[in-house]
Amino acid sequence: MRFDKKGLFVILLVLFVIPMAAAEVSFTQPNSLYSKGDTLTLSATMDAANTVSDYLSLKLFCGAAELELYRSPYTLQAGETKTIPLSITLDSALIGEMGGECFLRVEWDEAAHDTQTFLISKGIDVLVEVNGSVFSPGETISLSGTAIKGNSAGLEGYASVFLEPLNISFLTAVHAGAFNMVITIPGDAIPGNYVAQINAYEKDSSSQIINTGDATTFFRVRQLVRSSDIALSTVSVIPGEELTYTALLYDQSGAPATGDIGIALSDPRGTSVFRGIARAGDAQAYKLESNATPGNWKISANFGNFLVTKSFSVEEHEEALFIRDNNTISILNIGNVPYHKLVELSIGDTKEVRDISLEVGESKRYSLYAPRGEYSIQVQDGQKSTSLGVASLTGRAISVQDLEALDPGSTYFWIAFIIIVLVAIIVIAIIRRVRRPRLGNTYVAPPVSTRPMGQPIMVPKTEKVDSAVVCLKVKNIANLSGTADALAAVDKALVRARGLGAKIYLDGAYRVMVFSPALIKEDIVIQALSAASDIEATLLEYNKYHSQKIEFGISVHKGDLIAESSEGKVKFSSWGNTLPAAKNFAEYASNDIFISEFVRNKALGKIKAELVEGRNLWRLIKVIDRDRHKEFVSRFVDRQRGFKS
């Protein structure tokens, strides 16, 4: 194909002389960050190489979202330049939910230009402070804070506060990025931890939220006791049974509260019979003795300024305890009213009836007689029947005699009277014979003595005896010196051992009780174990109701001691390691009883015990078949025999 010169010239003129583009467009750059609702201001400049007529378009791109913000037609002549100012408000009405990293694109004719990227932020940075961390019901909380938008400008809007778990909210205005709020805690607010959630926000002209931010703070509401109460398991108690009570506290919200409550129990005469401390909400039990005074009793719960008192009645209770000691029967009134009953005493097949009248705590003793032999003994009073085992009796005939008031008309009274008279005659005759020398005999003066006149010659008798030893160590006795109740409880714990005839020695923090055949006719090991068990029960009962606890250890050991008898009295001293070992065992024990291997072997079948890990000792669990009326029996024995020192 061949071109002529004229055609080639026209082509070159078009390519190099005529401009390639007819128009150009540019515009100013936006800021790097805008908050929702801000006004975006910039300008677009159009340059026309030739006459151009087209739409000027401004588009917003945020991620995958695209929105045309501006569109308007413009016509420019060749060589003309025109600048168009653009002002766009980035509110919800225009851009909706668009935000994040964005850029703008301007288009006119075939020219297009993109701006640098910028951020459209909907966030508000919220900081809050509280004037404390713990508040009482009815107190006020001051909240203050700042709310700064993403463009660093202070918020002009609102802040709401929502309190959990009250589920209530408060609203305040925010000016120049600052806000303050005072909240009063309700008087019945639930105690515990609270969360205050603060939300700051800004709305546009159409009341749509365009910027928002959150903050959280914490505080605690104290628990305050507003009332107290005491719940009783029953309003009527039978003596010998337990009264179960629960002391209660309630806080400002009406919910149960915690705390230690003072408990006081008084009988119908107003005499205090018990004082202690109970934990609110914990059920406690107080066992009334079988001789507890009948009538209207009161129990009080005291916590600070709150005192509540309730009444309950103790019923009348008529009961006697029947005890046989060889051929003697003791009848003891263990009820709380006088005992008036016909009592039938059975000796074998023969029945004797006695009209028994006993005041509260009073007792009577009766001797049983029957032709030589063994007889089953049984007593019944119409309320209960008690078998007292088999007794070996002697006598001319079956009979029951009152030991405290022999009948002057009975054979036994006259026999006793004759014996007493004969003994008196014999004693008088001997005295006269010794004082008056015989006639016709030479009187020989007694040898001269250096001892004072009238003082007999006493030679102490010393021997080694196998004894059982109970050792009580009060480990915190120094801390109990100012606590009279605690020291009284320790002394009370020794009553059982003293009543059984034990010899008691005090050695600092130790109380040593010696059970020896020289003092006690019964099985000394079983008596010692029984006394130790009672001591433990007494001290544990005290600790149950008192805040000042008695820390103790109890041991029971068996070994040789030196017994010295003089003038009817017996003294004991250590032999070998019997006493040191008992003290060491008590030191090892912690609010329980440790017994030695010797004691355990001696009492097999009569006790329950478990081996102490790592030591050749046994922990006493219980003494089998102990008398359930031990307290009354002890009092009875003490009254009949007297305390042995």
C-alpha cells in the first residue's frame, strides 16, 4: 500500500500537534481522620484543553462499599479552568454505616483522580473516675470523666450509666468532652460487688447515634445488719431433750447476713443457765437436764444494738433412776417435779410395794434381804420397768428395809440396837480396866519417852502399787488466767475423777489423777478411762459455746507409783517413768485422749480405740456401755460418800 506525501503530513499533525486529552481534573487532599458527623471540605479543579461538557462526580470508597457524594454537569471552553468547592457532612443520613479506611475519587470527562486514604471513626475514648471503692447503703457516689472523639475533639453529647445488679440507669450531658454525675445508693441495695457501665454517645440532626464509646468501673456495697431473729425448733421441750435454735441476722436487702451472735438462756426464775456465742445461720443445740425447772424459759440473741428474745416452755417431768449396789437399791429423783409413786420392787418372785415421795434431787436407799441365794431384782413404777440384774442376798426372810429410817418395831432395828449397846459396854469395860491397876500387883512405870505427851507413834507405810494415771494438760492455761468461765470448766472436768475416789495433783499446766487400788475397789483402768472420757466431753462442750477455747490434751497410762500411808491418808510419788510418760502422752494429744499400750491391752473389749500413726499410742474413741446417767450417779455418790481429797 502506498501513501502520498499529503496524507502522511495529516497523520503526523494529528499525532504530535493536537493534544492527546481534551480535559484534566484534580482536587485537594482530605485530612487523615474524621469522626462521624464531621464536615469534609475540599475543592476540585477542572482544566479543558478543548471544549468539554460532562458531569463532575465525587465518590466515596470504604472497603467494598461505594457511595457517590456529588454529581453535577459542567461545560468548559477550550483552555478554560474552573475550581469547584465541595463541602460534605459525613452523617448517617448521607453515608449510613460506612466508615473505617476510605478514599475519594473525582471524575470529569474521561479524567479521574483518587485521594490519599483517610479514616472515618465512630469511636469515643471514655475515661471515668469514682470517689471511692466501698460504699454503704444510702451513700452517694460521684462519677466524673472525659469523652474524646476520634478526631481529638471533646464530645458534645450524653453519657448514660447502668448499674448492675440494681438494673437502673442514669443520664447526664457531656459538654466539651467532660461529664459529672452523682448517684445515691438505695437503702435496700444488695451488698456485694457492683459494675457501673458508662456509655458516651453523639447524635446527628435526625437523632441517630453516630459516635459512641464505653467504659466500665467497679465498686462494692457494704453489708449492714438491719435486724435479728432467733428460730426455735419447738416451743415446748421435755427435760432431757435438746432445744435446737438458730440465730439469724438480716441485711439491708432482707437477705441473711453473717456474724457472731451472743446467746443467753434463762430459767423461769430469771437465773442465767447458759451464755455462749453462735454463728448466724448455724443451728445449735442445748440439752436441758432432766431436772430442768419447769415453766416459761427465755432465750435471747444479741448483736450490737439488736436484741431479740423468745420464750419456750419446759414441761413437767416426773422420773426416778434406780441403781443397785450389791444388796442395796437407791432411788434417785432425776425429774424436775416431786416424785410421788408406788414403786414395786421384785426379789425373785416376791414383790414388795413402797410408797415413794422424793423432792427434786432427793434420794432414798433400801436394803434387800432374802434367804441365802441369788435373786433377780426388778423395779417398776408404772411408767418404766428396770431390771437390776442378779443379787446374792442373805437374811431370814425376803424384805426391803429403808436404810435412812429403820422402823423401831422391826427385828432389824432391835438387833442393831442390841449390838450397839453391847459394843458400848465392852468399850467402857476395857477403858476402866486399862486405867485402874490391879490390887496386890506391883505397878511398873512405863519407859521414859522423848515425844510430846499424847502424840502416838506413827510409822508411815510405804509400798509400790500398780496404778492408773489420767493426765490433763491445759496447753493455753496462761491465756485463760483472766477467763473465770474457762477455769471453772477445767475444775468442773475434774469432778468426775474426784467423785470416783481419784487422788488429784496440780503441777503447773498439768492435772494428774491417780487411780489406785488403795483408794478404789473397782477396776482402776476402766474407772480412769471413764473419768478421762468425761473430762474430754466437759471441755469439748465448753469449747462448743465459747469463743475463748480451752486447748488441752488427755492421756491415760498404767504403771507403778510409790504409795505412802500415814494417819489414814495416802500420798503418791513417782516411780520410774510412769508420771513423765503420762505427761508426754498428754502433750502429744490435741483436744482428744491418747492411751498407752498397757491401758489398751487391759481394757480390750471394753473400749473402742484407734492406733495413732507414727506413735505407739492409741486414740480413745469411746468407753463401751458407760452409764448414760453418769452426772446424776456422780452427784448421788458424792452426796453419799463425800468428795475424797
